[in-house]
Amino acid sequence: LLEIRDITSRNGDPDFHYRLLVRRQIPHVGAVWITGDRVNLRQGNAHKLTVMMQQEEGYSGEIAISVEDLPQGLHAWTASDYNPETGINPDEGFKERFLTVTREAEIILYADADAPPTPSPRKVRFSWRSILDGKTSLPHAAGEKLVMVLAAE
């Protein structure tokens, strides 16, 4: 016996059409992306980027982020940020059944005081690897950002 309905009880209709796939749970990393579209960084300054990572179906490993192709004089550091608890939504139901866990990480891009200004934007690449039980996956692309180093004011 199978019954399908909207988990929040706000939507659904007998005329809706559903396609159903039944399989075992496969813990995995879902989408990984970096917020924002470009970074203009003055010499001697820093800029925070937030990396969003979805952990699906109970994935409990780590996700490592790497930054490649930085212009000369630029550095990428990991950082922590304070994320206040947003509270519980009483209409969530059994969220572990359907909700992807989204985690955040912070990367700080820092330009040395003597970093040479870039004449045009440079593509900086971000990639990620999953780490589970000490084993790492192959690298996966997480996106690119245009980065420019500007002269100090």
C-alpha cells in the first residue's frame, strides 16, 4: 500500500501526477556553490565568500574546498562565521525524510598590500572533494568567480 500526499498538507490534488522511484538511501554531497558573482579586492584588504554545500540522504562526511588560479599576491583562507539558530518551523513534519541539510563554509580572499593590480578580471576556480572514512573523492567543480585586484586608495 502506498499513499502519496504533500508533506505540509497545504498543497496536493487528486489530479496531480506523480512519478515514483524506490531505492535505498545513498548518502552523498548534493549541490555546492559559492555566493556572489565577482570580487573586486583592494590591495591589503580581505573579502569573505560563503560556500554552500548540500548534504543529502544522511551524508555525514566532510567536504573540502580548494581555490585555484589566484592572481599573484592573493591568498585564500578558511574561516568560521556565526550563524544564529533560526528556530523550528512547526510545519516541517519529519524533516529528516525529505530535507537536504545545507552547510556553510567561509573562504576569505586576501590581497597582500603589494599585490600587483590586475588589468582585467581573472577567473578563480573553486572545487570540492568529499571525505568519508578517510577516503577522498575525485575533485568536482564548485564554480568560478571573477576576481580583480585594485590599487589601494
